[in-house]
Amino acid sequence: MPALRELQAAFCAAMIAGDELPLAGLLVENGKPATERLAIYRNNIFHNLLAALRDVYPVVERLVGEEFFTAAGERYIATHPSAHGDIHCFGAFFGAFLDAFPPARTLPYLGDTARLEWLVHEAFHAAEHAPLSLADLAAIPADRHGELAFILHPSCRLLTSPFPLQRIWEVNQPDWPAEPAVDLAAGGVRLLVHRRDFVIRIEAPSGGEYAFLAALASGDALASAYEQAIEIEPDFDPGASLQRQLANKVLVGLRATLPAMSAKR
Amino acid sequence: MPNRTPSACRPRTLSPRAGIGLRAPHYQDILAQRPDIGWLEVHSENYFGAGGQPLDYLERIGRLYPLSLHGVGLSLGRADALESEHLRRLKRLVTRFDPVLVSEHLSWGAIGGQHLNDLLPLPYTEEALALVCSHVRQTQDFLGRRILIENISSYLQYTHSTIAEWDFVAAVAEMTGCGILLDVNNIYVAACNHGFDPQRYLAAIPVDAVEEIHLAGHTRYGDLLIDTHGARIAPAVWVLYREALARFGRIATLIEWDTDLPTLAVLLAEAALAAAELETSHARAA
């Protein structure tokens, strides 16, 4: 009689790798071979995990079709076993997996498309955060604004790609009215994914604004973020960008990094 | 937390009525129609996210109906430790929504960092019993409240099991003080698949421990029944349900439906059938 831990490890191996030998003699056959009984569980597990992938990656599935998606999913499940009891966490590495999946070699944008969909999934479940208003900023002396460090909404994600990902995503939405035509030569994108009022938005800020937001997201103060933005876009207007992203509920708070300022107040 | 309603405003008592499993495609219909239904149950893990629309819907719907949290991923029967992050997320949800019931399955689904995300049967041994009891106690201590454990459907049994499943369920309840969520469809499915008398199962379950009953549909594949949660409740399961009510009295009863989710109206019609059974059993007992 195996210890429970050994039995469960052997069961896992039988489900994922198909090695049923260690379970020999441990299952009651009772008119039905053990291998058929195990197949029911393997099938259930595969379908649960595939359904979870399908929920997160509808655009990838539209691009490759159901049969290809199922085959890719089967391989992914076998090579990247689930690591969470919460099935919504399953599938985080599907983009990297598709990059290296030989049958997907002719679709070089597939991995980035999957990465975008994972960020959309993360944004959907991210924490709430109350917005920040211009009035909140007005309370801070203008000569200290350069020192301000901002909190981005917890749903904000930044992504760059050499492919026209925003377009790929848009034309593969179920409500897209025309043929899903994409000019792959249209060039790359810098994307901001975020959730605003429960709606997921995929936006393409200018190069300067993307660098500005990326710097703020990493905790840099406004003055430093501005310098990084004008390196990319010399006529970048930080005031306009701040106003836009406050209204867009992307910049939602101030990091408490100004001890000198609070002492002054 | 946004939109926080003081828990005192929430419906908090569970009367022995019929309820349904709340699934995302029905959120708007529930809010618009506000059907006359006793309570709603959700899968806990569907609300493990930090924020967003699912939690907002649950917040709004939870102001109208008593809620029950039903976990599918804790894996009480795993031979190694329960995951503390999973318990923390569950507790966050319990604290926020103050549900009338919190339940988990009497099964395992993970070992050593690898999850199968399924409800797998345990061998019913003294070792497994001690382990499940320790995990139930740990969960109850951590959450600061009693949980219910639910019997599962199964398609295999282990040759080294030494305890009947019904005695195992009863022992866990007796040793830990947890309640029992009796899934009548699961008893029927397991009884058909393994060839035991479902009456024997019912007779072994302590009357005072049962706080909730589940009903769902199953599907026949060859000579096995599979617990698909994708069909109407089978006539034989309704018969067994009547027998359960005769033994356990009026117990809050949930209609579960997960695959090929029908319209809300179909779910409510199934719940109305359960409600009628609850009324009849009450009249019979009176």
C-alpha cells in the first residue's frame, strides 16, 4: 500500500505524462479496466484546462482555428502543468510557448498576441483604485511637481511588439463588422492596456508618452520621466500627457516619496 | 475596498429554500429580474482576483441574496500542505462577503506544486482520514468559521481503501465538527458506477451535520455515469432527494449547472421543482 503522497504523485504522472504503470494494482477494475477509468479523469482535466486557455486566448484561437488551438493547448498542458488551485492563473506562459511551438512558426505574431491577451486577462482581475484629480495635484506647490512620483492604476500594463498587435486584436473581436484584414507590414506598436470603469482598453500612446508612463510605472519622479520621454519625442508635452492620463484614470495616485514636502505643509 | 457595504446590510440567514449556482452569464438577468429564489452559490475561485467586474457584480447581487462560497481548488485531500496563498484569498472573500455557508470538496487535486484542477477521489484509509481532518481543522481555524465538506462523484476506487466512503464522510464531520454538503447527484452517480446502495450512504450520514444539499444533472457514457453538471436533474436523483429530505428534514438545496449553461429561466424552473419537494416534505413531516 503506497503512502498517500506517493499515490498522488503517481496519479499526477499518469494524468500528465501518461505513465500508468506505478498505479498498477491500486485501482479497482470491477468490470472496467483501470486505464479506461483513468482516461475519464485525464479527459476531464484536459478539458478543464483547455477551457481555461480558451477563455483567456480567444484572439489566438480565432487566428489559428479550433483544431490547432486544441493541439497547441494539449502540448502546453503537458509541458506547463497548472501551478494553482485557482484555474484563472493557468496559461501565463502561453505566449512564450507559442514562440517556440514549431507548428506556429509561420505565425510570428502569435506569441505577442497571446502576451497581449494575458495582459488583458490580468487587467480584468486587477485591484481597484480611486482616481486622482487635478485638484489633488493643485494642492502641491508647482515647484515641487518635478519630484512627484505617480501610482498607475493596478490594471495598467505596458507592452511593445514589432507587429501591429492593436489592429490584430481589434479585427479579431466578435463584434468586428468586416473581414479581419491586417497589414503585417504596418509596423510595431507600444501599447498601454488598462481597465477603466470595468472596460478593458488597449491604447497606443505616442513614443514619448509610452516612455513617460513606463518611467512613472517604474517609480521614477516626474522630472526624470519627462527627460526619458523627450529623448524619444523631443516635443513631448508632459502637461498635456499628465492631464490626459489623469482623465484616463491611468495615473491614480501619488507615491509617498516627498518627506521634505509633507514637513513643509 | 470600493463599494463596501456594511455586512449588517447583507442577507445573512439561510432558510431551507432552493437556490441556484450563480454564473457570470446570468449576472445581468439576476439583477434585472430579481427572481424569488432563496439564495445563491458561487465558486470561490471565480472571485479570487483583486478587483474588477466579477467582484463588483457579486457585491451588488450579494446585497439582494444570501451567498454561499463553494471552493473547487483548495484540495483538502492533498498529502502535502495546503497552500497558504489560496487560504488567504479565500479568507479575504469570506471577510468581504460574510457568506451564509463556506464549503469545499472532499477530494484532492494537487501535490507538490502541481495542480490537476479536478476533484479527484481519495483512497479511504486511516492515513487519508487523519490528513483530511487536519486540513479541515486548519481551514476552519484560519477562516474562523465552520466549513462544509461535499462528497464527490467518482469513476474509480482504490484497492487499498479500508473505509466506506459514507463512513469516511461521517468521520470527518464527527472528528472536526465541520458540516456536510450532501450532493445527492454525486451519491447516485457513485452508487451506479461502483455498485453500492445509495440508501446505505444516506443512512450512514449523521442527520445533524447536513446543512446543504446539491442537485445537478449527469450524463451516461457507456456503462458509467459522469457528473457533467450539464443537464436537468435525472428522475432517479429526484427520488433519492425525496429520501434524503425524509431523513435529514428540510435542507437548503442548490441547483448546480456548469456546462452548456441554460437560460436563467431553465435554472429557476429546476429550482422551483426542488422548492416544491421541500414544501411537500415539510407538509409530510407536519
